[in-house]
Amino acid sequence: MRKIGSRVADWPFILLGLAPVLVVAGPLSAQSGDLPPAIVTTLTDTLPGAVGGLTVDRSGTLYVADFGDRIWKITREGEVSVLTDGMYGSSGNAVDSRGRILQSNFHGNFVARVERDGRYEVFADGLQGPVGIAVGRADTAYVTNCTGNSISRISPSGEVESFAAGEMFNCPNGITRDPDGNLYVVNFADSRMLKIDEAGEVEEFALIPGNGNGHVTYAGEMLYVTGFRANRVYAVSLAGDVELLAGSGRFGAADGVGAEAAFATPNGIAANPQGTVLYTNDHLVPFVERAKVAPLSVIRKLELPGLTAHVLSALDHAGVEAAGEAYDTYRRRHPSFTGVEINGLGYRLLGEGRSEAAVALFEWNARDYPSQWWIWDSLGDGYRAAGAEKEAIVAYERSLELNPGNANAEEALSDLQN
């Protein structure tokens, strides 16, 4: 991914009228940097309607608002049905702990609670152009008020209270929450991303290029933002560093890798439960035609780079130590990691003659999964290829202790000890 910038203090801004317009210096072109790009594909056929928010439940089902009457229900395979068509400006949404959809209704100034069978009720009223929703502890919800330039907190019983407000909000649109309870909000009318702590204190956190953001989501210790006006998707670290994840910047819906792909004013964004895939919704009608052409949209799928891509990118850019840091970070973000992929990558590197890097990968695996006989066997193969025969013998012997039937280790030890 291409690093764009970091804290707001690093960026100049000017005032145009009453609203700040934040100016991002420097052109954006092809991606570079130490993290690999996403693979972008189109999930659905063209859908009637514009673009609100979207969310994903624990089963991986998408719920997509069309900024009109509808909420689409979409499977991971791209099969589309209508969950409900009784909304009034369906914008941002989120899923509560019981799998119900909390749906902002921008034109109606309320949040609906939608059951999984499509039945709904007014859950919270008296808002001001509600858009994004984030669900916190005990199903407490936080809602952005675009026209009110504020954040409201909604109790599990639907009671509304003010949580945060101030001049830094400029049509706050998207909102998400990290595991520590911090909220992250992106403005629709400028480039700001704001961070709000649990006490409601607001700080400027980052700037997203393009002077107008869609929504934001949290996944795997990263934040992901749709650049509505930039026609791009960005990744933001929890330190506030902004990087281009995908999108050339030109208006369109072209599939591709990273900056080769094109987006059309992407708005909603959400991650699958594993945090390995992002989804966005694109408005396919250009701005200049929207007054006379019926809105059309489509759902896009972004496959985030996996372990192999992260480790190889770090290895090629900065060497074995950086690759180790990338490995540790990925493993921390994906607790279900098993070691199989890194083992396969180690053999791939051996085949390419990169024995030092291969041995490092095998060593990381043995450190993290010391009870797996096949990992010690692979470490023995790595040491042997690197000419470290004493270390290879120790690794093979450990593998045999764990699995006395390991014929590869027996044969290798016979060769090495004779």
C-alpha cells in the first residue's frame, strides 16, 4: 500500500466560506511502500438505487442500504434479495448482538431496528440527519448526525443523548469502534478523521485525501475508509498513518489489484467476520448525471493481502527482520492462524535459493508451534539446505520425538550422521 500521510498537524488547510477544505499535497499514483495492495472484484450485478452504508453480520451476510427505501440482503456469493423496503433515506447501519440491523434513516431523522425477517420498528428518534452507526458494549449505539455536526449515544432501550459535538465535525458520516472503546469518525464534507474516547473527548486523528469521505470500518488492528470523492479506499493505522489500499482515482468500476482497480464514489464499507475481506458499495452514475439519471449501484469485494503477501513484501523491501515483524503482526491479527501457510512459504523460498529467509520462517514456526512434528521436520530441511548440519540433526531428532514414524527425519538423520 502507498503511504499518504499521517497526523492532521502534517497537513495544510485553507478556509473556503464557512467550511474548512483540507488540501492534501502531492499527487497519488501507483502504489509503493511496505504493505501489499488489495485484490478488487465486483460481487453483484448492477442494483437500482444509490448508496448508503453497509454492514456484515457474524454469518458473513451483507446488509446494504440504498439511501432510499431499501435494505438489500446479500450473500457472500453475491445473491441479492430485499430485506425491507420501508425505510426513509436508508444510510449507515450496523448489526447488534442479536443480529438485528440498526438502520439510520437520514430523511426521517430516526434509527430503525430491523429484525432478521424484515420486520422493523422505530428504535430511536429526534436525530439530525443520522448516517453512520457503531455498536458498543451492551448494544449501546453511537450515531453520526450529519446535519447536526454531532454524535449521539443511544441506549439499548432507544434513549438518545448527546455524546460529542464541536467545530471539527463537518457532516460526520462514517463511524466505527475499536476494541478499546475508541470511536473513529470520518467527515463527508472534508478530509478529517476524528478520534473520540469513551468520555466523548474529540481529537483530530488523520486526513484522508479527497476532501470528502464515505464510511469507515475497523478490522485486524486497522481502519479502512472509503474516499467518496477520491474514488479510492484507504487503510489507516492506529497511529494515524494513511495508506492507499486500492483505487486509481478515476471514476469507474474496474476490477484489479490495488491502484489498478477503479471505484465509483464508494460509500459504505465493512469487513467480513474474519477481517480478511472488505466490501464497498459504488454509485455508478457520475455526479454530473445524477439529477437526470436514475441511481445505480454495485457491491465491490476487496480481498485483503494474506500472510504470504505481507511477509514477501516486507522481505523484499527491508529484509528478514522486517519480514519477521510482518509475520508477528499478521499472526496477532489472525488468532486462527495455524502455521501451514508460513511452512509452505518457507519451502517456496528454499526452492528459490533463499535459504536464509526460509530458515527464519521455519524457526518462527517452531517457536510458535513447538508441539508440531512436521514443523520441526521442515526446520530440519531448512537447516540442511543452508548447510547447518548440527542444527538440522537437532531439529530432525525433535521431530522424531514427536512423531516416531516420521520417515523423512529418519532418512535425513541417517544421511547426516553417516
